[in-house]
Amino acid sequence: MSTHADVFVIGAGPAGLTAAYCLTKENASVIVIEKDPVYVGGISRTVEYNGFMFDIGGHRFFSKAKEVVDLWQEILPDDFIERPRLSRIYYGGKYYSYPLSAFEALSNLGLFTSAACMLSFAYAKLLPIERPGNFHEWVRNQFGEKLFSIFFKTYTEKVWGMSCDEISADWAAQRIKGLDLGVAVMSALKKALLPDRMMRGKPKAGGPVVKTLIESFQYPRRGPGMMWEAASRKIQKAGGKVLKGRELQQLSYDHAGKLWHIEVSCTDGRSESYTAAHVISSAPVRELTEKITPSPISRLHARQLRYRDFLTVALMVKKPDLFPDNWIYIHDPSVQVGRVQNFRSWSPEMVRPGMSCLGLEYFCFEGDGLWSAPDAELIALAKKEIAKIGLIAESDVTDACVVRQPKAYPVYDENYRDNVAIVRRDLEGLYPTLHMVGRNGMHKYNNQDHAMMTAMLTAKNILGGARVYDIWNVNEDAEYHEAGGSGVRQALGSERLVPQKTKTETAAA
């Protein structure tokens, strides 16, 4: 016997739970399934271990979209704290503030290297690569070869596990647009190397506006999982269901009856059947297409999509105040760790009194040597590398645990765009009531707020009875570009543009 819902949601991460929350506010019947038997929140969950709590990846609650900020406050009205934003970079045995200061850039890099950066930058601007096709070429055009090799190459290749020549230029264009590390370095070096009179003067009218990094952010006092646990409770209080320990097995569509048929397996061995008018999927595109019956033609293209996984080694330390950073980027190639989280700096409530907890992040592919290594071996590696970096001694660690996160990042290789476009065109053509949302659901490197916006607009489409809002226009730089027949409007009190209905669509709605 099947259980029916108006909307069936696959995945209880930020996108899935946001969609369900928005729908249940309007009395739609919603069922959410989540593969994890314990946590909701996906990569935004908060893991608990022996009185410590830690974030998987680090999630700053900051958005230019007023709609998203309002929703955060609505779901979790009394539990946000404001935290200072502080990050540094470790490279060549030295620490750099992020963004860089002129004094640090000169003292750490030295005059010769600083001058080489300036010359390399000037050369790249004088003779740019006409059509940059990969990450390396795009960054080289923007910042010069020297800055690329110092501050982009090693860390990027740690994160993605491939050469910068294999990574799409899209990744750079979307994640390093405006101001990023290279511009910060150039600004710092120019201030230090050029006479003051050459740096004076007002910016030219109509000149580019340089993006700056936020100085503080909001954060749930007991981690981001607090937000999604609260959303789950509110969904269920409104009449929806959030079912953990469930994994999608089969998805088929009855075109005559306009109904989805869904088969789900449970961690206790049982099977469950559901029907729904709409399906929202935040599952990885590759996994979703494998479960659709009959097999869509685009399945072969979906199989070409790749994902980067990572694991966190959490080290419990018998010292209360180690350093003020939220996290430190490890650009140095002498260690495998890519980033170090300091969870006390995220929120003191996440650690036991008199202690600290550091999260060492290792980027890997599921099934490779790091991923498959025993926990004891990974803990030993993390203790050795944290000591080599100089943050703590191995003897300071009193306890540790390992958390693995599969499919953390969709990979932006040179073919991803074409593969995603083919899958999207195929599935949208066959199944008008199948909605892909979020980071993995759309194979786009969305931040948490971007993933939420795709879900909010999807809920509007379902409640309105048509795909009026094109959620694929939600991009990674907090802007929505006009495309096709869709107009854009400025959200009230927001810096972000939000897709809106065209006049024809409004009249017909």
C-alpha cells in the first residue's frame, strides 16, 4: 500500500528542507526522506561527539538575499550569535592574514618575490590569453602566473584532486569574481611599493566596485544543524513528514495519471512505497538518474558527472584558546590537509569548557587511499600535520574522531556544463513535475543561501502551478542574471536580484 503526498522531497539538506518548509506553510502535504539515520542538514549538519559539536565544512550564515535572511530568522529566531570573521592562509611555513596586509605581504614574500608578482601581473594584463578555457588560464589572466603559482595552484589542486588545467574556467569565474586573494595581494603590494601620491585620488566614475569580505556573520550557537533540526520540527508540526534512514530505490512516472511512484528502502530492511504529484530532488544528479525508470537517455551523460569528497578529522585539544581564526587555509604542499577549522571560534558552546576542537579537512575521492584509510591512521596523520604546521603539539590532543562526507562538491571539469545541460533538457522535457534543487541536485557549487533560494523559488513554482521562476538563474555570485524571457527585480532591502514573472506570465497566472 502506498502513502500519497502532494510533494515528495528527496534529501533533508538545506535545499530539501527549505522547499518542504515553504510548502507546508501553505498547507501542501509533503514527505521528506533522508538517507542519514541520525542527522538532517546534509553537509550543513552538526555532528556531536563526546560533548563536542562540529560543523562539516564551515557554514557562515551571511546572505545578500533578504528573503533568505528572513527565513533563517523565522526558523531559528532566538539562537543566532554574531561572530567575527577571521581567516588566514598558511604557505611556505608562514601565516598570512586574509585579506592580506601590505606589511605581511612584503615581509613574508620578500621584496624580490613581491616585485616578481607585480611584473607577472603586468605581463598578464599586457598579453592575456584570449579565450581562457580552464582555471589556470583564467586566474593567470586576472592575477598573473606568479600569484597563481603561490596562492591558487596548490590549494585548488588539493581541493579538486586534479590539475588546474583540467578544471573549468567557470569555477574561477564564479568563485573568484570581483575581489579574491589575488586582488588583495595586488592592492597590498601596490600600497607598499608605490609612492603615496600615486595611490591617492578618488576612484573613477563608473569604475569597477571591488568586493570586500564580510567582517562578521551570524551563526547558530550550537552549529548549523540547529537550523535544520528546527526546520524539520516545524515541517512536522505543520503536518509534513521528515523520515530519516530512508534511501530512494526507484522513481517512475505515470504520464496518464500524472503521478509519481516511489520505492524507498529503510535502514531496518523494510521497503516503503509512495505516490506524489511532484518530486523535488536534492540528491546528486548522477544518483537520481540511476533510480529513474525507465532509464532516461541522458543517464550516460549523468554518469560522466564527478564529485569531490572530503573527510574531517576532529581533534579535541586540552587548551581553551588556540587562535582566533574560524579557519586557516593550508596552501603549503608539504602537508595533505587543506583547511583547519577552529570550532571554538565559530561558537564557544560547541566545545567543552577549558577545551578546543580543531577540524582538519582532507579532500579526496570516495574509495581512494585517504578515504579508505582506517580512522586510527587518519588521526595519526592529522596529529602529525597539525604539529608540523605549528598550531599545537601532538601531545595536546586528548581525543579524536573521523567524519566522512561523500559528494561534498560537484566537480567543474571541462565537460560538466554540457553534461548537465543534456540531463536538464532531457529530464525537464520528460518530467515537468520533477524539480532538481540545491548544490548536488543541480550540480552547481551553490552556497547554503543559494541552495535555499533555488528551493524557495521551486516551492513558488509548485504552489503557482507552473515553472514561472527559472531556478537555474540563481548563480554563485549572489546575483541572478536575466535570461530568456524572465525579467529580474531587486529584492526589497536586498542586494540580490531575484527572477520574477514576465508580464505575460503575470497576466496568465
